[in-house]
Amino acid sequence: MKLKSILLLAILITSFGMSVAAGDIDTDGWTIPDCDAIKGTISVTYTSDDGATVFDPKPGEAEVATPGLVTLDADNTLMTAIYDGYGIEIFRSEDAGCTWTEIELPHMRTFLHLTAAPGGVVYAWYDTQQILFRIEGDRATLLESPDYIYGMAADPNDAMHIRFGGTDCQLYESFDGGATFSPIGKPATVYLNTLAVDFSPHDWDCVYCGTKGAWRSTDAGNSWERIDPFDWADGDIVYSFAFSPDDPQRVWARATLNTNSIRSREILVSSDAGRSFTGVVDEDDSAIDQYGRVRDVILTNWLPLAPLPGLPDVLYFPSGSFNNERGSDLYRYDARLDELTVKHVSDNFEDISSIVFHPADPSLMYLGVQSVHPKATNPGIEETAEVELVSTYPNPFNPVANISFRLANASHVRLDIYNLMGQKVATLLNANLGAGEHTVSWDGSKVASGVYVYRLEAGDTVRSEKMILLK
């Protein structure tokens, strides 16, 4: 099954299923998975040595994204949301991740994030849209959201009590499982391009909103304060926050900072409950993997950040290959030691789009895989042209973005721009090109501010990535 949708690489929100309820799982009944094979999905694997070895699901003829992955409060139960280019699929495992069965959903060409609630209830939501499901067992109920959803949390004591963050960081609350919502508090900003609203697992009245700049509320949105060093005037972009499950003071962030007109993609950390942040990892950093190879850090916009339970100073995050075709890497950063280490996970996985920890043993991590496919080629068959070194600059942009790429061989190339609804906005290129470097510009002056995705196709190679238009 060949991926046809441009939404494959839209990796969103780092919380990927993390919710206030997630910390209340009873771990007594959880066992370590012991699989001869992972059955039912090629999109979830696990590792117990920081990614040095993984239990490879059998590679298939498919490319997928796995934006949703959560553990539930029933023994050995997980749920995952998978997007394969044709639509979304929800799978459930009740044997600690060895066997997965599908839950029926109405067909839609989108991707869903998951938020766990008590009693085995899961909320599935489409980031930046108004699509929302409540899943109970194998039954999914379609709900109506009053606003776009940028992050969600569930009451750890009541599965029907949920909150989400919407446009301008406005919060909404429901006491009936999402059947009705009411706004609470007030917006943090009138800036329309909210990117993430993340709730602290220690106190869901404490909310963080990432956009152009960042805001923090400790009273459920009734008042907001700007977070240092994220400067709205400089155009700093904050994509997500992640929280240590053990230490309320330790908060992580993924942002792109603009200092003296130099843009820097960074991971930052706070030791004062998110009042201020300090940069700790950026794309100038690298580490040596278990094979002695230097692995440069690549920080995508919506990067999964996974704070390690039990060790508040430790953060895991992936670095993938959809631009570089290098396989997937898993980094471990220890803030106490200021130490960055890396393991090369797999050549079959192009990226890791979600990370969760085994509730009884956090040394075991479940990984939601991005783009699983076999790397073997057929002898005697000439390789098709490959796209190398795709980059978009500036990103964010206003109003012109430049998309640069290099072809290994002459090929017919098509370059399209889509919005997040999957609607084609523009076709920039549809022509035969020679090998070498090429640059194509897109003028977004006639479209609204927001997130767009380019889809670059050359031969059998497809590359996609988000672009943010900020006017």
C-alpha cells in the first residue's frame, strides 16, 4: 500500500496521548511484553535499551504515521491511532503490545491524537480541527467540538470531565464526555495561530500555550503570563511543552528562537514550573551512536518529547530521516549532567512519531513508528530517482517560502501545496528535471495564515513537510 496523502509527515503536538489521567494507572497487573511477533499492526514497536535494539514489527508494503499512542488504566492495554494515507485506523492491544485489533471508526482522511481517561475511555481528536471521538471499549462516539482543538486533558477521577485548548489559547470544559462544552477563563492572545495547548499532569489548572511566543496560566485560563524567553515581537515560535510526571517544576519545550535574525531550533527546559526556560539542545548538537557513528540532531517542528518517569532530569526525543534517509535515532538528554547520548534505532523506520513508557517498567518504551517499509531492493532493477536534502526556508515564512531539493537522477517532479484539510492549494511544479539542485518558491500572499504541507514527488520518492505562514 503506497502512501498517497500529504499528511504522512505532519507530526503534531508532543503530548501524543499524554493526559492528566495517564499518571493514575495501576501497574500491578502490567506485564513485560513477550512476543514472537507483533500482530495486527506494523506501526508500533518497543525497546528496553534506549533504542539500541527494538522488537521489529514485520515490515510491510505500507508507509504510515502513528500520531496517537497511549497506555490505559486496564492491565496491559494500549491504544494507537495510525494514518496510512487513505484514512485513520484505531487499534487496541490487551497483551502489552503484542497483538492489536482494530476499532471501527467512520472513514476520514485525517490523523488523530489520543488522550487517555479513567475507566479505559479514550478521546481521539484531530489537532487544529473540530473532530472529536469518545472511545469506550470497541465503541466510538463522534462528538462536536465548539472550536479547533490544540490539546486535551481528562480528569483523573471522572472520564466524562475533560478540557481542551482552542484558538487563542481559549479553554473549554465538558462534564458529559464531550457532548457539550462551555468556555472557561479567557484567551491568552488574539494571535490566531495557536500551535499547542498542554496541561500539566500535576494540576490541570496549570496550562501552557505555544504560538508566536508562549503563555502560561495557573488558574484555568482566568489569567495568563508570558513565558521567558519566548518573545512574541522577535517571532519566536513555540510548538509544544512536555512535563516530568514526577517533578512539577520540570517542564520541557520545543521552540524555534529568533535572535539577531538568526533562527535556532531548540529544546529548552524549565526548573521553575514553566516560568522561564533555558536552551539545552539545538541542531548544532550531535552524539555518537552504538556503532561509533556521529548522529546530528534534527529537530522537527512537532517533535515527540518524552520525559522519563522516575528521573525528572531525563528527556527522550527522536531524530528522524524523512529529509535525510538515514533511518531513525533516539536521543537521551540528561539535564543534571548536561549529557546527550543517542542510539540508532532502525534503518526500516524513517521516524518515531510517538513515545510512551511501560507503566510498570519505564525502561521499556513503546514507539509509534513513522514510515515503515522494507529497505531491500530487487537485484537487477535500476533504482528510481531519489530526492535528497529537501529544505524549506524560511520556516515560518511571510509570504514567500523557498523549497530546495536535490535529485540524484533526472526525474519527473511534481510539487504541490496542501492545507491541513488535505485540500490542494497550489501546484508549483509538474515537469521533468535533471539531476542536481533545484529551488522553487511559493508566494502565500493570497492565502490565510496557517499551517501548510508541501508534497514533493520524484519517481517513487515522496517527501512532505509542514510550512507555517505567519502574516
